[in-house]
Amino acid sequence: MQYVYIVVIGLHVMAGVFWAGTTIAVARDSEIKAEHFIRPQLGASGVVFLTGLLLWYFFHQGAFGSMEVVLALGIAAALIATGVQGALVASASRQLAGADAAKQTQLRAKMTRGERIAGLLLVITVFCMATARMF
């Protein structure tokens, strides 16, 4: 069973690092085209949530102490980040195809704003995950 834990934790961490890392990188540099990253980011968020559910089942089932409260805060921030990326970044990305130059500039600004908001939320998520054991 230990191998299952190792694989699930590894997938959770790798997908989370990709998701948070690309979100923060795209948020910091508006020259990076967010539309190239949004689908892999949302895919990684799906892997993070699925593996996170398994990890909660393995290690936190039936308990809800201060550690779980901190993890739940991180989960909430991650869920909101996914919503922001879907609502702002993915929707603007779909509209880029037929847009003129002025509209593309507006859409790219909207995508950058969405990535910045999501990036901040993912920083909160990572902080919660890293410090949950201390509570």
C-alpha cells in the first residue's frame, strides 16, 4: 500500500508544481501567451483535485482538526483559482481566434489579470499545504 501513497503524493505534487508554477510565470510576464497554458493548467488542476481527494481519504478521513482546517482553506483557495482561470483565462482564450488587434489586447489583459488572481490564490494554497502540519 505504501507504493500507492508514494505514487499519489508524487502525482499530486508534480501536478501542483506545474499548475502553480506556470500560473505564476504567466502572471508575471504578459508576453507569455496564456492561451498556450490554460488547458494544461486546468488539466493539472484536475489531477491535483483527484489525487488530493485520495490523499484526504488515505490520511484525513474521519478527522477534522486544526490541520484539516488549514488544508480546507488551501483547498478552497485552489477551487477559487480554478474558477478564476476558467472564467477569465479560458473564456478569453476562446474569444481570441476571431478578435481584432484591439480586442486581443483587451482579452490578453483579462487573461493576465485572471492568472495573477489565480497565482495569488495558489500561493495561499501552497502555503496552507506546506504549513498544515504545524497547526
